[in-house]
Amino acid sequence: MKLLPYYIILLLFVSQVGLAQKTIVYGKVKDASNGDPIPFANVIFKSTSTGTTTKFDGTYSIETTHPVDSVVASYIGYQTKTLAIKRGVSQNLDFQLDEEIVNLQEVVFVAEENPAFAIMRNVIDHKDQNDKRSLEAYEYESYTKIEVDVDNLTERFKQNKQIKKITSVLDSIQIIAGENGRPILPVFFSEALSMYYVRNNPDMRHEYMLKTKVDGLGLTDGTFTSQLVGSTYQEYNFYKNYMTILEKEFVSPITNGWKGIYDYYLIDSVMIGDDYCYRLDFEPKRKHDLAFKGTIWVTKQEYALKQLDVTVGKAANLNYIEKLNIKQELVRTEAGPWLPSKTRVLVDVSQPTDEIAGLLAKFYVSNEKIIVNKPRDDSFYRLPVDMDEEVRMSNDLYWQNHRHENLTSSEIHVYHMVDTLKKIPVIKTYTDLVKFAYSGYYKVGKVDLGPYPLFLSYNNVEGLRLGFGGETNFQFSDKWVLKGLIGYGFGDEKWKYKAGVDYILSRKPWVKMGVEVREDVDPVYFAYRDINDQGVFYTFNRLGTLRRPFQHAKLQFSFTNQLVRDVNLRLKLRYDKLEPLFDFSYYDNLSEANPEIKSDITTTEARLQIEWAKDRKYLVNDNNRVSGGFNRFPIIRLNLTA
């Protein structure tokens, strides 16, 4: 009995230890509609002050020794959610938050100014010193992920007889979307590692693609695709007054004319890393403006952008764009200005009809190993995008060692699903047919056969025409391109042909020359026009009734050279003979007393063209160079013809 007090004390001690056991909760907060992570969300134990904010990838981790039974996740623009937990253990808990329409409440300030205005004036005053454009140069290693999903999978869409053939794959979609997230069907996923170089004044950029990994329906990890999946096309600088996104000019929330565009609200002051920051929420004064709604976090010391989360909704009237969301984290450089360290973009494309699904595109860019104010020579920036010779040669171990962060379980599942979908016969056939219809060519080993409209066609001059043609591709040679076409018209009983050879002298810079001989029937509106006579547009315009057709014989030599960045030289020597196949004649020389009447037209031409296209990006598609998109600057061409 003497030991009884000790047993009681020991029992109480053990009980207290049990009560003081740690409860650890970790996981991810995601958007229920698309599975996109929600950074900067608040996660706390219910009825306590113990909590945290999610990281840029939406992850969090909190712990406590207090008796708790649930965790609460909240973020502006989303419905707050509470989930039960087990006490005294470590557990994973993911949140799927549903969106809700939130209108920032109007605040009336009497006698005193809106406190957000003083902060915004300081932000504008410090823009130049914080803007990365004030750096002489900067460079960094960039890691980019792109995911494209089909979403809004309605029952009507699933009942399509072609879609039914992949229902076995659709059954696993729920794993990706989450327990209460919207189902999605992944169709594309890529990773890219590159070095990105920028020099300011004048603006010159160069991205060197180190490695790419591309997996998608109807796509291969080719040189053309590898140039599109880097960070070049994911540049967002909110220090600019206007930003071009989806070919529209959006007003930045820190534009110089901020007060006339946005309403601002000072919500809170928080510590983010080592920086004390003001949180400002904002929304457009006019909902139909091309402007953002969201949140910016501004540092108290430099009045620089530390984080931002901005959204454009349907009210902006971006055709079928349901939602555009951009999240960004920035870091201070040793020289002062701030550079984006992480950027996440989501584009939600709505479904036009119930029979057609919507589209979801997600982009993620992480920048590390930043170096500033060490500019390179002008020649270094000559090519906007360049690739390592082994850009497509990598294995899983390489990506495990070089990713800036590990893939999530959902992203790993996306890779597997895309690979599975590609192997389904109906999908493989469909994607091959789409590519064939779009390009006009069908790849058979080292040769691309086409264009297919000329294999069997009919028009009022040739009648029924049979033909066959093609050209060699990158697998045949990365320097030589051989192409040819032969056809016979049963109406005019004539053979037509084309033969040509191109030679790529250099890819850096781009230098290419070619010779071509051709005889065929053309409508008059194609005479002397620089039209790709192997494209689908050209071939379809040779069907049916040809207006004012002529027999066209051509011999041509061409030469293209990129002289310096933005400047291209083109030389073309050509001989043409046109024999009209309709009533047409002209006087050869009106100065003579009895001028000769002719119908044939023979010309010899030499043309030199110098083109200046500022900031135009060119992409190399195997053995061809194509423009990489629209330009906001005019293209100036000087033509000399003899």
C-alpha cells in the first residue's frame, strides 16, 4: 500500500504524456474544379491559433500537442472547408476547395484616405528599382512543366460511341481529380530544363534547351515540340503597365495609372519568409475591362512584389476562356531588383457544346541559380531558342536529379494515363488522321508522302487527275531535302511534275538554299505568288473549277540567310513561262506598225529581300524554319527586283 501513491503519480504522468502526444497533419490544398494547387491558403487547427499558409505548390504541414479534432482550410474566393482528423498521430489530409463568388466589400473612408493608397504610391515610386528590366543582364536555370487536360466530361460527351471505347481508362480519372474534384482526362504532359539568358537595353533573349521530356496524344518529343515547352513563352512581368496575354493587352495591378483602373483594400500584414509584407486585395473598377482581380503581397522595406495571385474571369470576354489565373513568387537579387522564382498559370477553356469537352492548360516555371549583371556578347543572343544536341535523350534518373521539385502523385499518374491513352488503337488512329488532314502528309519512315489532295483530284481542266509525291524528312538527312511530285490528267492528257532539292548550309544562324523545277496547271491567282505549293491550302484551291487556268513552267533558285538577330536576307532567281488555257492574247510591242499578237508570257526575275522583324521568334521544325507566333512590332521588308 505504501507504493500506491507512486502508482497514482506514475499513472497521472503517463496520462499527461498521452495527452501531450503530437498531432501532425500535412497535405495539399487544391482547387476542386481543376486540381490546381492553391498557394498562400490558410490552414489552421480549428479553435486554435496554430496554423500556417500553404507553399507555392499548395503543400502544408502543421503540428500541435493540444487536443484538436479538425483542420480548417480557407482562401479568398473559395469556400472554407473543415475536415476531421485523428488526434495524436501523423496523417495526410488533402483539401479540395470549391470556388465561390466573392465581391470585395466597398469601404468608405471618412476624413482619412484609404490606407492601401499610400502603399500603392510607394509601390509605383519604387517600380524602377525593383523591376528586373533595370538589371543590365540576368540568367538562370529554368524548369518548366506543362499539362493539358480535357475537362467538363459531361455524360453526353461520354456517351459518344468513340469515347465509349476508352471507358476503361475514364474509370481511373477520379484518382487524378481527387475525392470531390472535377474529373479530367490528361492528354499532354511535358518537362523541360533550360538555361535562360536576358540582356536589357536593348532587350535580347536566349533560351538554351538542355533536356525535354514530352508525352502527348499525337505528339512526339521532336525538335519542334522541344522548342515550345521551355520558359520562353511563360514570361510575365507585372512591373510593366500592360502585359500581352492570349493576344490581349491586360492592365497590370501596379500600372502607373492604378487609381483609375482598380479598387484596392489593405487586408493584413504578414511575414513571408524573411520579409514583412502588406497584403492588398484588388478588383477592376469596371468588370469588363481587361484587368485582373486578386491579391498582391508587397514588402514593407522595398515596396516590391513578393507574391501575387491574380485571376481573369468570364466577364473579360476572352472568347471561350472561362478563367485565367497567374500565381507568382519573386526573390530579391543581389543587385536589388526582383526576379520571379516560381510562376504557375492556369487557363480554363470552356466547352462550346455538350458534345465537346472543355480544356485545361497548366503551366509551371521554377527558376534557380540566378546570376545578374553579367551580360554576354551580342552574338550569344542571336538565336531566341537553341537546343542541346542530346536535348531529347534523358532517363528517369536524370529527371530525379534535376527537377527543381518532385512530381506529385497526380502528375506521375498523368504520365501513365497519357502513355496508356496513346496505345489505345482508336485514339492512335484518330490522332494520326488529324495530323494527316492538317499537314497533308503521312510519314512512312524517312519519307513523308503527300500532299494527299493531289493523289486523287478533279478539276475542269485536267478532269480526273491521279498523282503521287512526297519529300524526305529529318530521319533521311538533317541537311538535304529531296522532294518530288508526278501527276497525270485524264482530261487534258498531260503529265505534270515537280522536282526539287534543298540544302541546309547552317542552322546557327539559319542558312538554306534550294533549286526547283516544276510544270503544272495553276489558277491565275497563284501566278508569281510566294505560296507553299505543297500545302493543304494550295492543293484544295486546285480542285473543282479553276478560274483562268494556265500551264505553268517554273525554274527557281532560292537562298535564305539570317544575317543578324531580327534581320533576314532572301535571294530568289526564277524563270516562269505561262501558257493560258483560256482566251487571252496581247500585243507584244505597240511601238511597231504591226505588233505581234502573243498569248504566252515568259519572265525572268531576280529578287533580293531584306527583312527586319523585331523580336520575331523562329522555330526549327525538322528541316524547316517557321515563325513562332504573332509579333507586336511591324515587319519591314525592302525588295529589290530586276
